[in-house]
Amino acid sequence: MTTGPVLSVTPGTVNDTVLATGGPVTATLTIANTGSGSLTWSASKVLGATWLRLTPPTTGTLGGGTNTVLIDTLSPTGLTAGTYTDTVLVDAGAITGSPAKIPVTFTVQQPVLIVSLDSVVHSGNAGSSAVFVDTVRISRGGTGLLTWTATKDSAWVHLSKTSGGAPDAIIDTILVGARPAGTYRDTIRIVSPEAGTTKRIPVILRLQQPVVAVTPSSVTDSANVGSTVARTDTLHINNSGAGSLNWSASLAPNVTWLSLSGSPGLAPSDLVLTLNST
């Protein structure tokens, strides 16, 4: 039967995991005298790790059947991702259970925010019904949990979702609508508190105004009465503005002496007029 003081320290190990961007965490060691008589104890760090702090008092005296607590504070400040170890040594001299060695394992995780797009750039005609759709893929590098939130400023940029985890994706939709010609800019901002970073995706929408230009501006021709030879003239259709211009042509009702040929389409192109005198 054991008589005299007996040193007991629980738990027998300390393991904790935090994000590099997180705050300190604490663990409680219970130091007890489970025997009789009294003991005097002291606590120290074997490796002297700066990330591990023992909250005073780190020494004391315990009577039989009594206990106290020692607070261990583990801080990720200044640490990169990885696993760190030290040992808390509780020494009460030459008694049963002394010295007690408590291994401390501290894992620091650092997630990395990865975004698939560096920028979003589109061009279109002002006032068109064009809709542009892009996918922004979000993934995590490194270790640990990663969450994110997304914001933008302009009404012409629509985000399918504004928060999530990883892996994930945002569908961004850009509407031209009734906006006049010009260059419009916004930024999609994706923020991850765990990664401690913000990814900025510039969004540029260039709206152009096409202008139809037809030369010549009028056609005058003549033919002899009774002639069966058709006359032809060509209209040149161009875009004197910016962007793209699609055109089509038609005749006024009941016009039978004039016909049009040439495929409607994208300028520049030509329209052939055939004048029939018969």
C-alpha cells in the first residue's frame, strides 16, 4: 500500500488544432495529491516553446486529497501551418508519480483561398438583349476549414450565391439591358476569414453603339420604254460606329419593278437592287 503524497496530473496529453488566423486556445491540467501528507510541485516547459504559456501560479503545495489547476494557453500567433510539440513537466520531487510529463501537440492549419478567374471582360452592343454568364470556381489549398462571402456593387452584375464553403462555385450573370454605350466596371470581392485574404475579380463590360451607313444614299437609273434588260445597282452597307451590326432590307408593299438580292447579315456587306422595266 502506497503511503505519503502521490502526484497525479490529468489529462495525460494535450492535443489541439486551430487556424493560423484564429485566436489562442486553452487547456486545463488538474494537478492533484491523491496520497497523504503534502507535496510541493512546480511546472515548466521542457522545450520552452513560445507558443505555449503556463498561467501562474506554476508552483504550489497540495495537502493529501487536494488538487489545483494549471492553465495552458496555446497561441498560433506568428506560426505557420504545421504541427508543434512540447512537454509540460510537473515535478514534485522524489515521490510517487513525480515527475509527470504531459505531451502537448499543437496543430496549426492555414487554408488558402483559390479562385479560378482573374477577371471577367465582355463586349456587346448597347441596348441589346445579350446576357453573359461566367463560372467562378472556389477551392481550398492548404489545410483547415474555409468559408467565404462574395459581394459586388452594380445592379448589372448578378451572383448566384454570396456565401459558401470549398469547393464551391458562383455563377455570375451580366445583363446588358437598356444601358447606353460606354465602359462599365465593377469588382467581385471574395473574402475568406479563415484564409485571411480577399480575392478581387475585376468585371468590365464594354457596350458599343453600331451605326448603319448605306452608300450611295440614293439610286437613280433609267431604261428605254419596252426594254427587257434589267438594271442593277449595289448598295454598300457598313457600320460607321462600334460593335457589330446586323441588317435586313425589305420593299414597300406593291413594289413590283424592284427586287432585292444579297443575304441579310453582318456589316460590311452589299445589297443588290434589280430594276425591271417590264
